[in-house]
Amino acid sequence: MHSTPSPEQVRNASPEDLVLMLFEGAVRFGREAAAAIAEGDPLRGRRLVGRVRAIVEELDRSLNPEAGTITRHLAAIYEYVLRRIAPADVDAATLGEVVADLEVLREAWSALVLERRAEAGDTAPALA
């Protein structure tokens, strides 16, 4: 489990690391929302789902339309995730599935960042 980045870490992060931070936040808030709902605290769960939605919406807004097919695929995934976690009727099981999907995306992004850094000769590790 990763900790919340400090404001300084966010200010100094590369665009790629900012995306990793967003994925990590979505995963963390999704897990917390699922736990809150499962524990009988739907109000807290819905607030946390709102945070997940806000992060996924930001990820969607940050897509580069010039990147081609990958942008269209990611936009479709983000749209799917947002449909799955409609705040009014989301349940813990659905959140668990969405969190698993977000974890896959986070790991894929992390691998891509590491590969790009290796190609550039940068040995700094990815944040997530």
C-alpha cells in the first residue's frame, strides 16, 4: 500500500508520475469505499466513490487525443468504470471489480513508465 503523496512530491512529479498517483488514489479510495459499504456505512462509501469518480474523470480529461487508438481504448475503459460506479447504486462487490480493473491499469502504466525511463537511460523508479 502506498502512502498519500506530499504536496512537494506532487509539485515535483513528472506527468507520468502524476498519472501513477491518480491511479493509486483511485485504487485506495475504491478499496476504502468498498470497505465502508460492506461495513454498513453507505454515506462514507458514496463520498469515497465520488473521489474515485473524480479521479477517473481527471484521467479521462488528461488523455492525449493525438495518441491514437490507445486514447480511444482508455476513454472507453474510463467510461465503463464510471458507469459501473454510479454513486446511487454501487455495491462493495462492484467496487471490488472496478478496483481490480484500476489496479491492472495502474500496473500497466507503471510498466510503461519504467520502460520509457529505461529507454531514456533514467534509472529512477516509478512511484507506484
